[in-house]
Amino acid sequence: MDRTGVARVDARATPVRRSRAPDRCTVRGSVSSGGAPMAHRLVVRPDRDAFDRLAADWPLVPVWAELLSDIATPVSAFPAVAGDGPGILLESVERSERWGRYSFVAGDPAAILVVDAAGLHLREVARELPTGEPSRRLTPREALRAAVHRLRAPRLEGLPPITGGLMGYAAYEAATLLDGHPVPHADEAPCPPIGFLLIDRAVVFDHWRQRLVLVTHVPAGRYDDGIHALEELAGKLAGASGLPLMRAGEAGEGGEGDGDANMDDDRYRQIVSAFKEHILAGDVYQAVPSRRVTFPAPDGGLPIYRRLRVSNPAPYMFYLRMLGMELAGSSPEPLVRVEGRRVTARPIAGTRPRGRSDASDRLLEHELLADPKERAEHAMLVDLARNDLGRVSEPGTVRPTELMQVERFTRVMHIVSTIEGDLRQDMEPFDALAVTFPAGTVTGAPKRRAMELIAEHEPDARGAYAGAVGYLTFAGDLDFCITIRTVVVARGSASVQTGAGVVSDSDPQTELRETKAKASALIPAVAPAGSAGSGGGP
């Protein structure tokens, strides 16, 4: 415990418990930033003395206040907080049935971090934080680790688990930078390999407590800046209701048209057949070819996300806008998670459509688990996940805690397993992301050769698809999902990309149908029937 009575916790160590809440101060809320006048007082934590004591030991210190959340929603808060600029919205639905406790909304990042073959670059710097000067002597992976080490903040009692940090994406082509996997034609990708928003200010919805947590992270000597940032956030939220109404049935209605595909059905079946030949020749055990369909998206990505979160809720719901690209996602699959020193992967492979009743669901589950092709594919990916985690975990700690269970999602069901390990003391959370990226469920196994075959047969760079979206908090926790079931919006178009796992006894027509079944969960959100002009935009 330090002198404030607040537990000092190493951001890389597993916290035993959270410390008690620091002292507080009260600020009269009379400032409005483009919204309605505020008729409340902000009770700010910690107070100035407690802040100064924490700032002596930490590069950043969270400063926060709470409000009731009865007039704003995460979706309405996003344009209020982010405007037309970069921002991120995170939500979650557990097992497609219950909304998660927290939603996270942020805009106005302190900076944007871009990582490419030349190194780490800072763009659009709005506020100075201790990121350090980018060095060309460091590899991209080393540069990210160095920046993360400088951007640390304590875990404090009363705060949600996610309050800020590096938040963004790693494109599929980032595999070369993160772990040396060869990705031919990576320079043709439509986006930088890695992009992170440096989020130091955020609004966190605690749905259980019906509270909004306004939080900012500031260095030593800038306590007043923190208070002003909270007042500014509160003022923005006071005017958060500017989105147009959307018909309740619109999100679930069937899509219009087939879109513009990057390959026809015959070509995809040919690729599946070619991959089977490579499998029979012993080149790979499995590979995951994908196909892309593109639609017009004149209203941008936020209306797509509004429909998607209703029509296809999932454990990882996100809307990310940065670097001329928008990602609206409902991914079912985590790539890797680090909480304290516990590292977790949860491979998903094996798919059936949902039934029309609980009885038909049970029949389909039995059929899925009895399918030798699906079981073999899943077992290979479980082994791959164990090998990946073994590279960063303490010897003997990698183990399955859940094996071949069926989990139901909105439109499909999957076989899932959970693999856990204890992160080695010489490893950082970001190393766990690097060694698991990209997921074997979107490449195949062995991963390197499967990626080479994908590059040979797919006509385009994958870009954001099959990469990862997530965050690394200032307290050291990491959580990234695989960028599947995701709509990529750029230059007035929205693309949907889906793949299927090919093994030795795969049927090309069946694998084609699987890609279309997965796309069917997204297309109603991208091109809903009769939706012209109804969704609105940021």
C-alpha cells in the first residue's frame, strides 16, 4: 500500500485485489462543450493530494467522475464524443443472450500510432503523453513494447477494467511485423499494417449500476487538465441524441442484391480443390481460403454497426473509425486475452446454422460433434493454439480448460475450446498477441505454409479481415478478437469477407456454402431491404 491507502500494482503483475477508492473533490459542473448546460456537480477522484502521490510512481494517473446513464446510450454517445473524427465503441453480448456489463466509448485520441515496416510513427498528436520518441533502431515489435512500457497507470478501486490504452487493429498483413510470417504483396493492403488510437479519455457505461464513468489519464502536474477533460466529456454527453431513428425491423430484414464479389463461385470451388491437393501432398493439414463481397455504403459505417449489433450480437461488438477506414464488427472469437499473468486463447472451428427450434438446435449440435471432418479440423487448431501459447507461457502451464463444446450464436453454432497458460516473466502481454497472430482459424496449419498458399490463390490482400481488433490497457491487460464477422467500410464501399476451413475430405460446394452462411449474418446490416437513407450517419 502507498501513502494514499491505494494499492500500488505493477501493471505486469496479477492484482490480488483492487485498492480502496482515493479521496475525492467536488467540481461544480457549469461548463458545456457544445451541449446543454450541465446541472450537476462532478465528484472527481482522486483529489489533488492523492493524485500527486500516485503521479510520483506512475507515468499516468486516472482521474474520473460518475454520472447516471439514464439519458445516453453507447451508440448515441459515440458521435457526441468522437464527432466526425477517429474513435472506438466496444460492446459485448455473452453467449448471444445477455449484454455485457460494460460498454466503452472514446474519441479525441491523444495520438494515433501507426506501425509499418519503417517503424512506429505518431500521427495527429493532440496531447503530449509519455510515449517516448520513435526510434528507427528498434523493430516494430520492439517499438510497440517500448511505448507500452512508458504508458502505464495503476489499477484503482472503483474503476471499470477498461478505461484507456492502445486501442485499434492489426491487419492480416501485420503478421510479417509481429512474428516474421511471410505475407506476399503486403504492400498492396488497403490500410497500414497496425493502427492504434492512444485513448486517454473515455466514457464507460456500467449497465449493472446504471452509471457513466468519465475517465481521463494525465501525467504528473496536470491534474487541472484532467478535471477540464472530465467537464468537457460531460458537456458533450449532455447533447448526445443526434442520431436519426431507425425502424425496429430494419436490422433483421433480408439484404438487397448480391454485391460485387472478388471471385465467382466456380473460382472459390477451384481454390478449395487446389488446397485439397496441397493437403494430400503433405504441404499443409488445413487451409482457410476466403472470398469478399462489396456493397455501396454512402452513409458510412455507424448505421451499419447500429443494425449489426441488433441483428447479429456477439461477444465482441465494435465500431472503430481511424485512418480513413471504419470497422463494424460482431466477432464471436477471441484471438488472445491477457489478464494479469493469465493468457487465454479460445479457438472456434466447426460450424452449423442455427435451427428453427431448441430441438432442431440439439440435433444440429449432435451432428456437428459427430462430424469427423469438423472434429479433425478443430483438434488441429487446438494443437496450434497450445503451441502458440507455449512460446510465451511458463513450461507446463498450458492446458485446455474447455474442450470441444458447442456454443450457439445468433445465426450459427460453433465448436469451441479454451486454452490457458501463465505468461512467462520475461514476456509482456503484447508478446502474446505477436505469437498468436494471425489466428490459425483464419489461416490453417502449419500457419506459415498455409499463409503462403492463401497469398498464391486469393486475388487481393486481406487487409483488416482475419487480423485482430482490441486493446492493451494502461494497467497491462490485453484483449483482441479476430476480425471476422466484420464489415470494412472505406471510400464509400462496405466489404464482407468470409472463409471456410479446408481439410482432406472437404467438399468444395459445402465450403462455399459455409462462406455464404457466415456472410448472411452481415449482409442484412450492410444492405438491408428498403434501408436507403434510414440509418443516418455520424
